[in-house]
Amino acid sequence: MASNYFLDTDVDQWSIRAAFQDFERENPSFSARHILHKLKQKITEASNVENEKRASAAAKLLQDWKWVVNNVNVTAILREFRQVSVKGAQMRKELSDCRTLSLSYIFLLSLTQKCVLSRLSPDRKLALVNDLHIKKHLELVEDDVVLACRKMQIVLQNDDQKLTDIEASIDAIKSNSSSQQVKIAAKIVSALVHRFLAYSEPKNNNEQEATITIELIRPFLLNCIASQLRGIKFEWQISKNGPFTNHPLNQTMIPDFVLYVDPISTVSFELFFVEVKRKGNYSNGHLESDLVKLGKEMQIAVNKLVLQKVASPEVVGLLIEGDSAVAYKMDLVYNGQYRMIELSRFHFVRENVNDISLVPTILEKLHQLQVIVEQTMGNLYKSLEEENCVDLTSYARIACESPLAMKKFKSENK
């Protein structure tokens, strides 16, 4: 009979690392994922013994192995959700975005979109959302920011002022304030003055709506996030490759905007993505929606962090359609469960002076994303120095191609 570390070792001396190493020595040809699977079986065996202390300790380990909230096994719910998605794909059914994402082990968690949470009772849904800590790092801006935006709005609404006078007034608001948040808001409004007042060149009839949107959000992304993080780099509409050449997780992503760091010459680590929704345009060539595309890009980025043994790997993303934006965070806390968590919804400004009042809220939402990016950067650099390394490679999965649905033919006579 094969030995069982969790039956042969005193409970007070249990160590997952030691159990893993023992099993690895006995089975050198097994992969890490296979070893973890076997360890879980052995822990399950230990949880069924009559020794109450041993069984209780084993049960606790099994709980830590899966996502449990208020005695609800969320991991089991997610796996069941994915199994239904797989069956639907095999039958060539047309899948929703959340179903398509689940094929790649990406689970959309949102209170506003149809997803796995939609099947839960209100009480369970609330408990699960509270466990996600969606509002962590979300802070209100200073009152001075709201007042400054109101002042800038009044300045821009004065039709008698020349452009140079307007710019001078905004510069004065910025220089007269000691608040860093006010200065950021003033820089953003200053960058958009031409858009607000239509002083820019007449729009080309061929200018795409997505291009206009990118121009309107650019000052926010650069001033709220990129300029606030030392060592961060950014690119607009650039192809970014997966982890390493010939690596099994190697894939390609082409986001509209990406923030990244490249402390290693062979790989860059993407931490923040932006996808601008285009009508009828599937830019990755796989007939995938922008939400699915964003989810897979974030998964690739998380996998890079996992390969580097970064603790608490998290990346963020924005999906923008017109002036509406949805912010997401993705993590990998549990085995094979990429949680794509909706953090917030908000509106970017349009080419309208009245929209300056939206700037404070936008700053709040983007600051939350900035803090998450900053923390992941810190964990990344610690891992490069071999500090606080966490091996989650057994948790990682590879994104699959989205299935093509076989739609039923419908007669026009019906």
C-alpha cells in the first residue's frame, strides 16, 4: 500500500511543502500538477479517518484548496458552470461571453452583467461579492478637486474668452493649488480644451469613433496612471507577445493600450490593458467579443507573473464603449480559477464642456486601478530579487480558442 504523508506524520508537523517533496522523490516523473492532484487525494483520505484531530486538520486543508464563502463551495459552482459551457461548445451552441470565457478557466464575476453570479440567491451573491473586496483601494477625491473642476467648467463656458485666456486660467487654477489631485485634473482638462471648444481640425469623415474615444481617454490614462508609476512603460495599439519563445503559454495580444514593465530582456510584464469596443470589428481575428479578448489578454499577463513566481498576481483592464467604461481586475487565488472581477462602471468625458463634472469620479476609479498595478509591480520586483516568491504554476491554464457556433437555418417564410 502506498504511503500517505498525512496519515504517517503527526498533525502538528504537517507541511504541504514537505509532503510535496516526499511525493516528488517517490515519483520523479510526475508533473507538479499531477503531484498536487495526488496530494489532494491523500488529504481527502486523511479527512475520513476516525482520528478527530487528523480528520479536522485535513478538512481544513481541503477548504483552503478551494474557494469557500459562508460554507458555499464557490469552486464547485465555477467548475459546474464551466462543464456546462464545454458541453455547449461541443454541441456548437452560441455561447455568451461569460460562457466563452469560462472555457479558458476565466470566470466573470459581476453584479451588472450576466455571469455565474446570476444563478446565486441574493444572500449568497452578496456574501461572495463582499469576499471579493471590490471597493478596496477606492477612495474619494479631495473636495478641492470638485471645486476646481467646477471653476474650469465655468471658464470654458465663457464664450467671450480667447483660447489663450482659457489656457491661462486653467494654468492658474493648477499653480495656485497645493493638491496633487487638482493639478492632475487641471492637466487633463487642459489637454482636452481643443476638444471641448472644437478648436481642433475638422473631423475626417473616415475618422473612426474608436479613434476619437482613444484621444479623449488618453490624457486620463497618462496623467492618472502612467505618470504616477516610476518605471512603467506604455504603448498604444501594439502587439505584445506571451511569456517566452516556444513556451507552452506563449500567445500574442494586441490591446489598444497597455502598461508594462520589462525588467527582464526576454519578456515584458503587462499590468494594465484597455480595449475600446468597435462595432462589428473583431480585431484579434477569432470572432471574439472585446470582453473575451480583454479577458484572455489579462489571463496571459497573469500567467507571466505566475511563471515569475510573483506573489498575489493581479492585473487590471478597462473595456470602453463610447463614453462608458467598465473596470476589471483578474487574479489567480485558487487552482484554475481566473477571477475576472468587475470593479466599477463609470463614464469618460465626451466633447462637451459639461462633462468636466465627471472628472473627479474618473480620477477615483483610475486611482483604484493605479494602486493595484503599483502593488503588483512591487511584488514582481521582489520576486526578481527572490523575495516572497510563490509558485502558482500548477494553478495556471492556457486560453483556448473560442468555438464557432452553428446557427440554425430559419426560413424567411416562417
